[in-house]
Amino acid sequence: QVLLVESGGGLVQAGGSLTLSCTASGRTFSRFAMGWFRQAPGKEREFVAAISWTGGITNYADSVKGRFTISRDNAKNTVYLQMNSLKPEDTAVYYCAGDEHTYGSNSREYGYWGQGTLVTVSS
């Protein structure tokens, strides 16, 4: 089992920045590719970004490309999501997810999930 705990959410004005963190415990973190997903009120969960086991490969949704950066520190068992130039439409609960076999954009492929952290972007 892997326990994932997100932190760093909050309220920010449009144009501002936030950094989300997701810390893992329970198994060897470097064996897991990691992803960030988000779910806005009344909408389905959507892919945001993903990173491979060593961090050498990253993948982004078009809506966040150029504004968000995913990274990981395997020594700290932590994956990050740096969010810049935030927009009101980025408001959502952000979830980190992990899996040993994928760093894709399909949420159903991820076996482990955190509880989520709320990001609210005011206009």
C-alpha cells in the first residue's frame, strides 16, 4: 500500500502562484510514476500533469502547459506541482495519484490516490 498526502492548496488571486506537494509513504516512492488530477465542482476529474519514475519524462494537459510544472524528489518521497499564472478556471480539488506502471493521462490507470487539496483562484 501507498499513502499519498497532498498539501499546499489555498486561496490565491488570478495571476498568482501556488505549489502543491504530495508526500508518499508505505512503499518505495521511486517505483511509482506520479500524476496530478483535478476536479472542479460539477465536472469530471481531469488530468493535469504526470511524471515518470525518475522524473525524466513529464506530460501535461494542454490547459496547463507552460504554466504548471511537475517535479519530484525521490529522496523526499515527494512530488510537486508548481502552478503559475493561475486562472479562475484552475479552481478545483487537486489530487495526486501514483502507479507502478503508468504516467499517462487516464485516471483509471492509477491505483493510489490522495485525499485532495482545494485550490481556489479568485478573479
